[in-house]
Amino acid sequence: MNEENIDQVYKGLQFFLINSILRMSNKYSNLYYGLTNYVMTKNTHAVIAFDFDNTITENTVKNNITGHYEYLMGTSARCNLLHKLFAYLKQRQVKLIIVSLNHSEVIEEQLKKNDFLKYFSEIYDRNTIGLKSIKTKQKFMQLYMNMFEIMSKNCLIVDDQEDNLRNAPCMVRHINHQTGITQNDAINIMCCFKNTYARWYGL
């Protein structure tokens, strides 16, 4: 058995063990389904993990009459900005995922309303982050990066809460929770991997 075959067997065993632990936890979370699809295509150069509330959304407010939360995306100009940002990143084979403490059903519904869902490969919600073995976004991202062999320089977390960015295992971009992603944020996110883009595309 050559080294390549040994490496494949090792990865298979590692995946099987993690899968088994998650199934035994009886937590039917997006983490289980995400890891079941253990495929990171060769064309995927990097990963960006976006928070949802007050990051993709401009603001999240509670309706005092209904008691429900309203997720505000902002003006049409801001929505166009997000479309341009996500499309730009996808064109460069950057994998976009959502890591949020909200519920995946809420996130999916809001993303569909604004035609943003098509840009994201996976959504990991509070049922995933809340697992006893994880608890924090930083720890989740470390597990995710280890599973898919993503180097820290090729991974970015975008979040409005500094507690979710402190001691992160990769690059981070802090977003003002009163505005969500702005034009300046979008430019900085697009430039985050510019040196890597140059290597990928021979620039």
C-alpha cells in the first residue's frame, strides 16, 4: 500500500469516527449533513464563514407588537452590493458558508427572499455550534478547517461580535453590528485573499 492509499484510508477512518460521534449525539444538525458530504473540490481555493444577524443583515429588530424578529437587509443599493460581493467571491472559487447562532430555517427563508441562498454551500446554525463538544464559532471553524485541510491564510470569519473572532484559528473581519456589511467591508473582504488570487491566476 503506497503513501497515497494510506492517506486515503486515514481520512476515511477520521471521517467515519467524527460521523459516528455526531450520529450518537442525536443532534440532527447541519454539521452532520455537512460532514456527510465530505467533498472539498480542487477548484475551491478558500472559505469565508459569514455570520447572519447584523452581518449579512443590516439590522435585526424585534417587533414589539408581534414579538417576532424582523431581518432588515437595507436598501436595494446595499442588496446589490452584497450580490456583487458574493458573486465576485464565487467566481474566484471561494466557498461561502454561514456560521450563525440563529436557526437555519430562518436564515434560509431570509436568504431566499433576497436571492442570496444560491451563493452559500452550507449553513451551520445554533444546533451545530451548541453541541457540547463545540460551543464556540472558533472551535467549530477549527474543526471545519481540520476536516477539509484548509490553511488559516485561506480562511476568513466575518462577524459583528468580537467574542466570536477573538483567538480565531484563521483571519477575521469585524463588522459594525449597527450597519452590517458596508461597501468598505466588502472591498476589504474582496481584497483579503488578493495575494493568493495572484498565485492562483498567475498574476
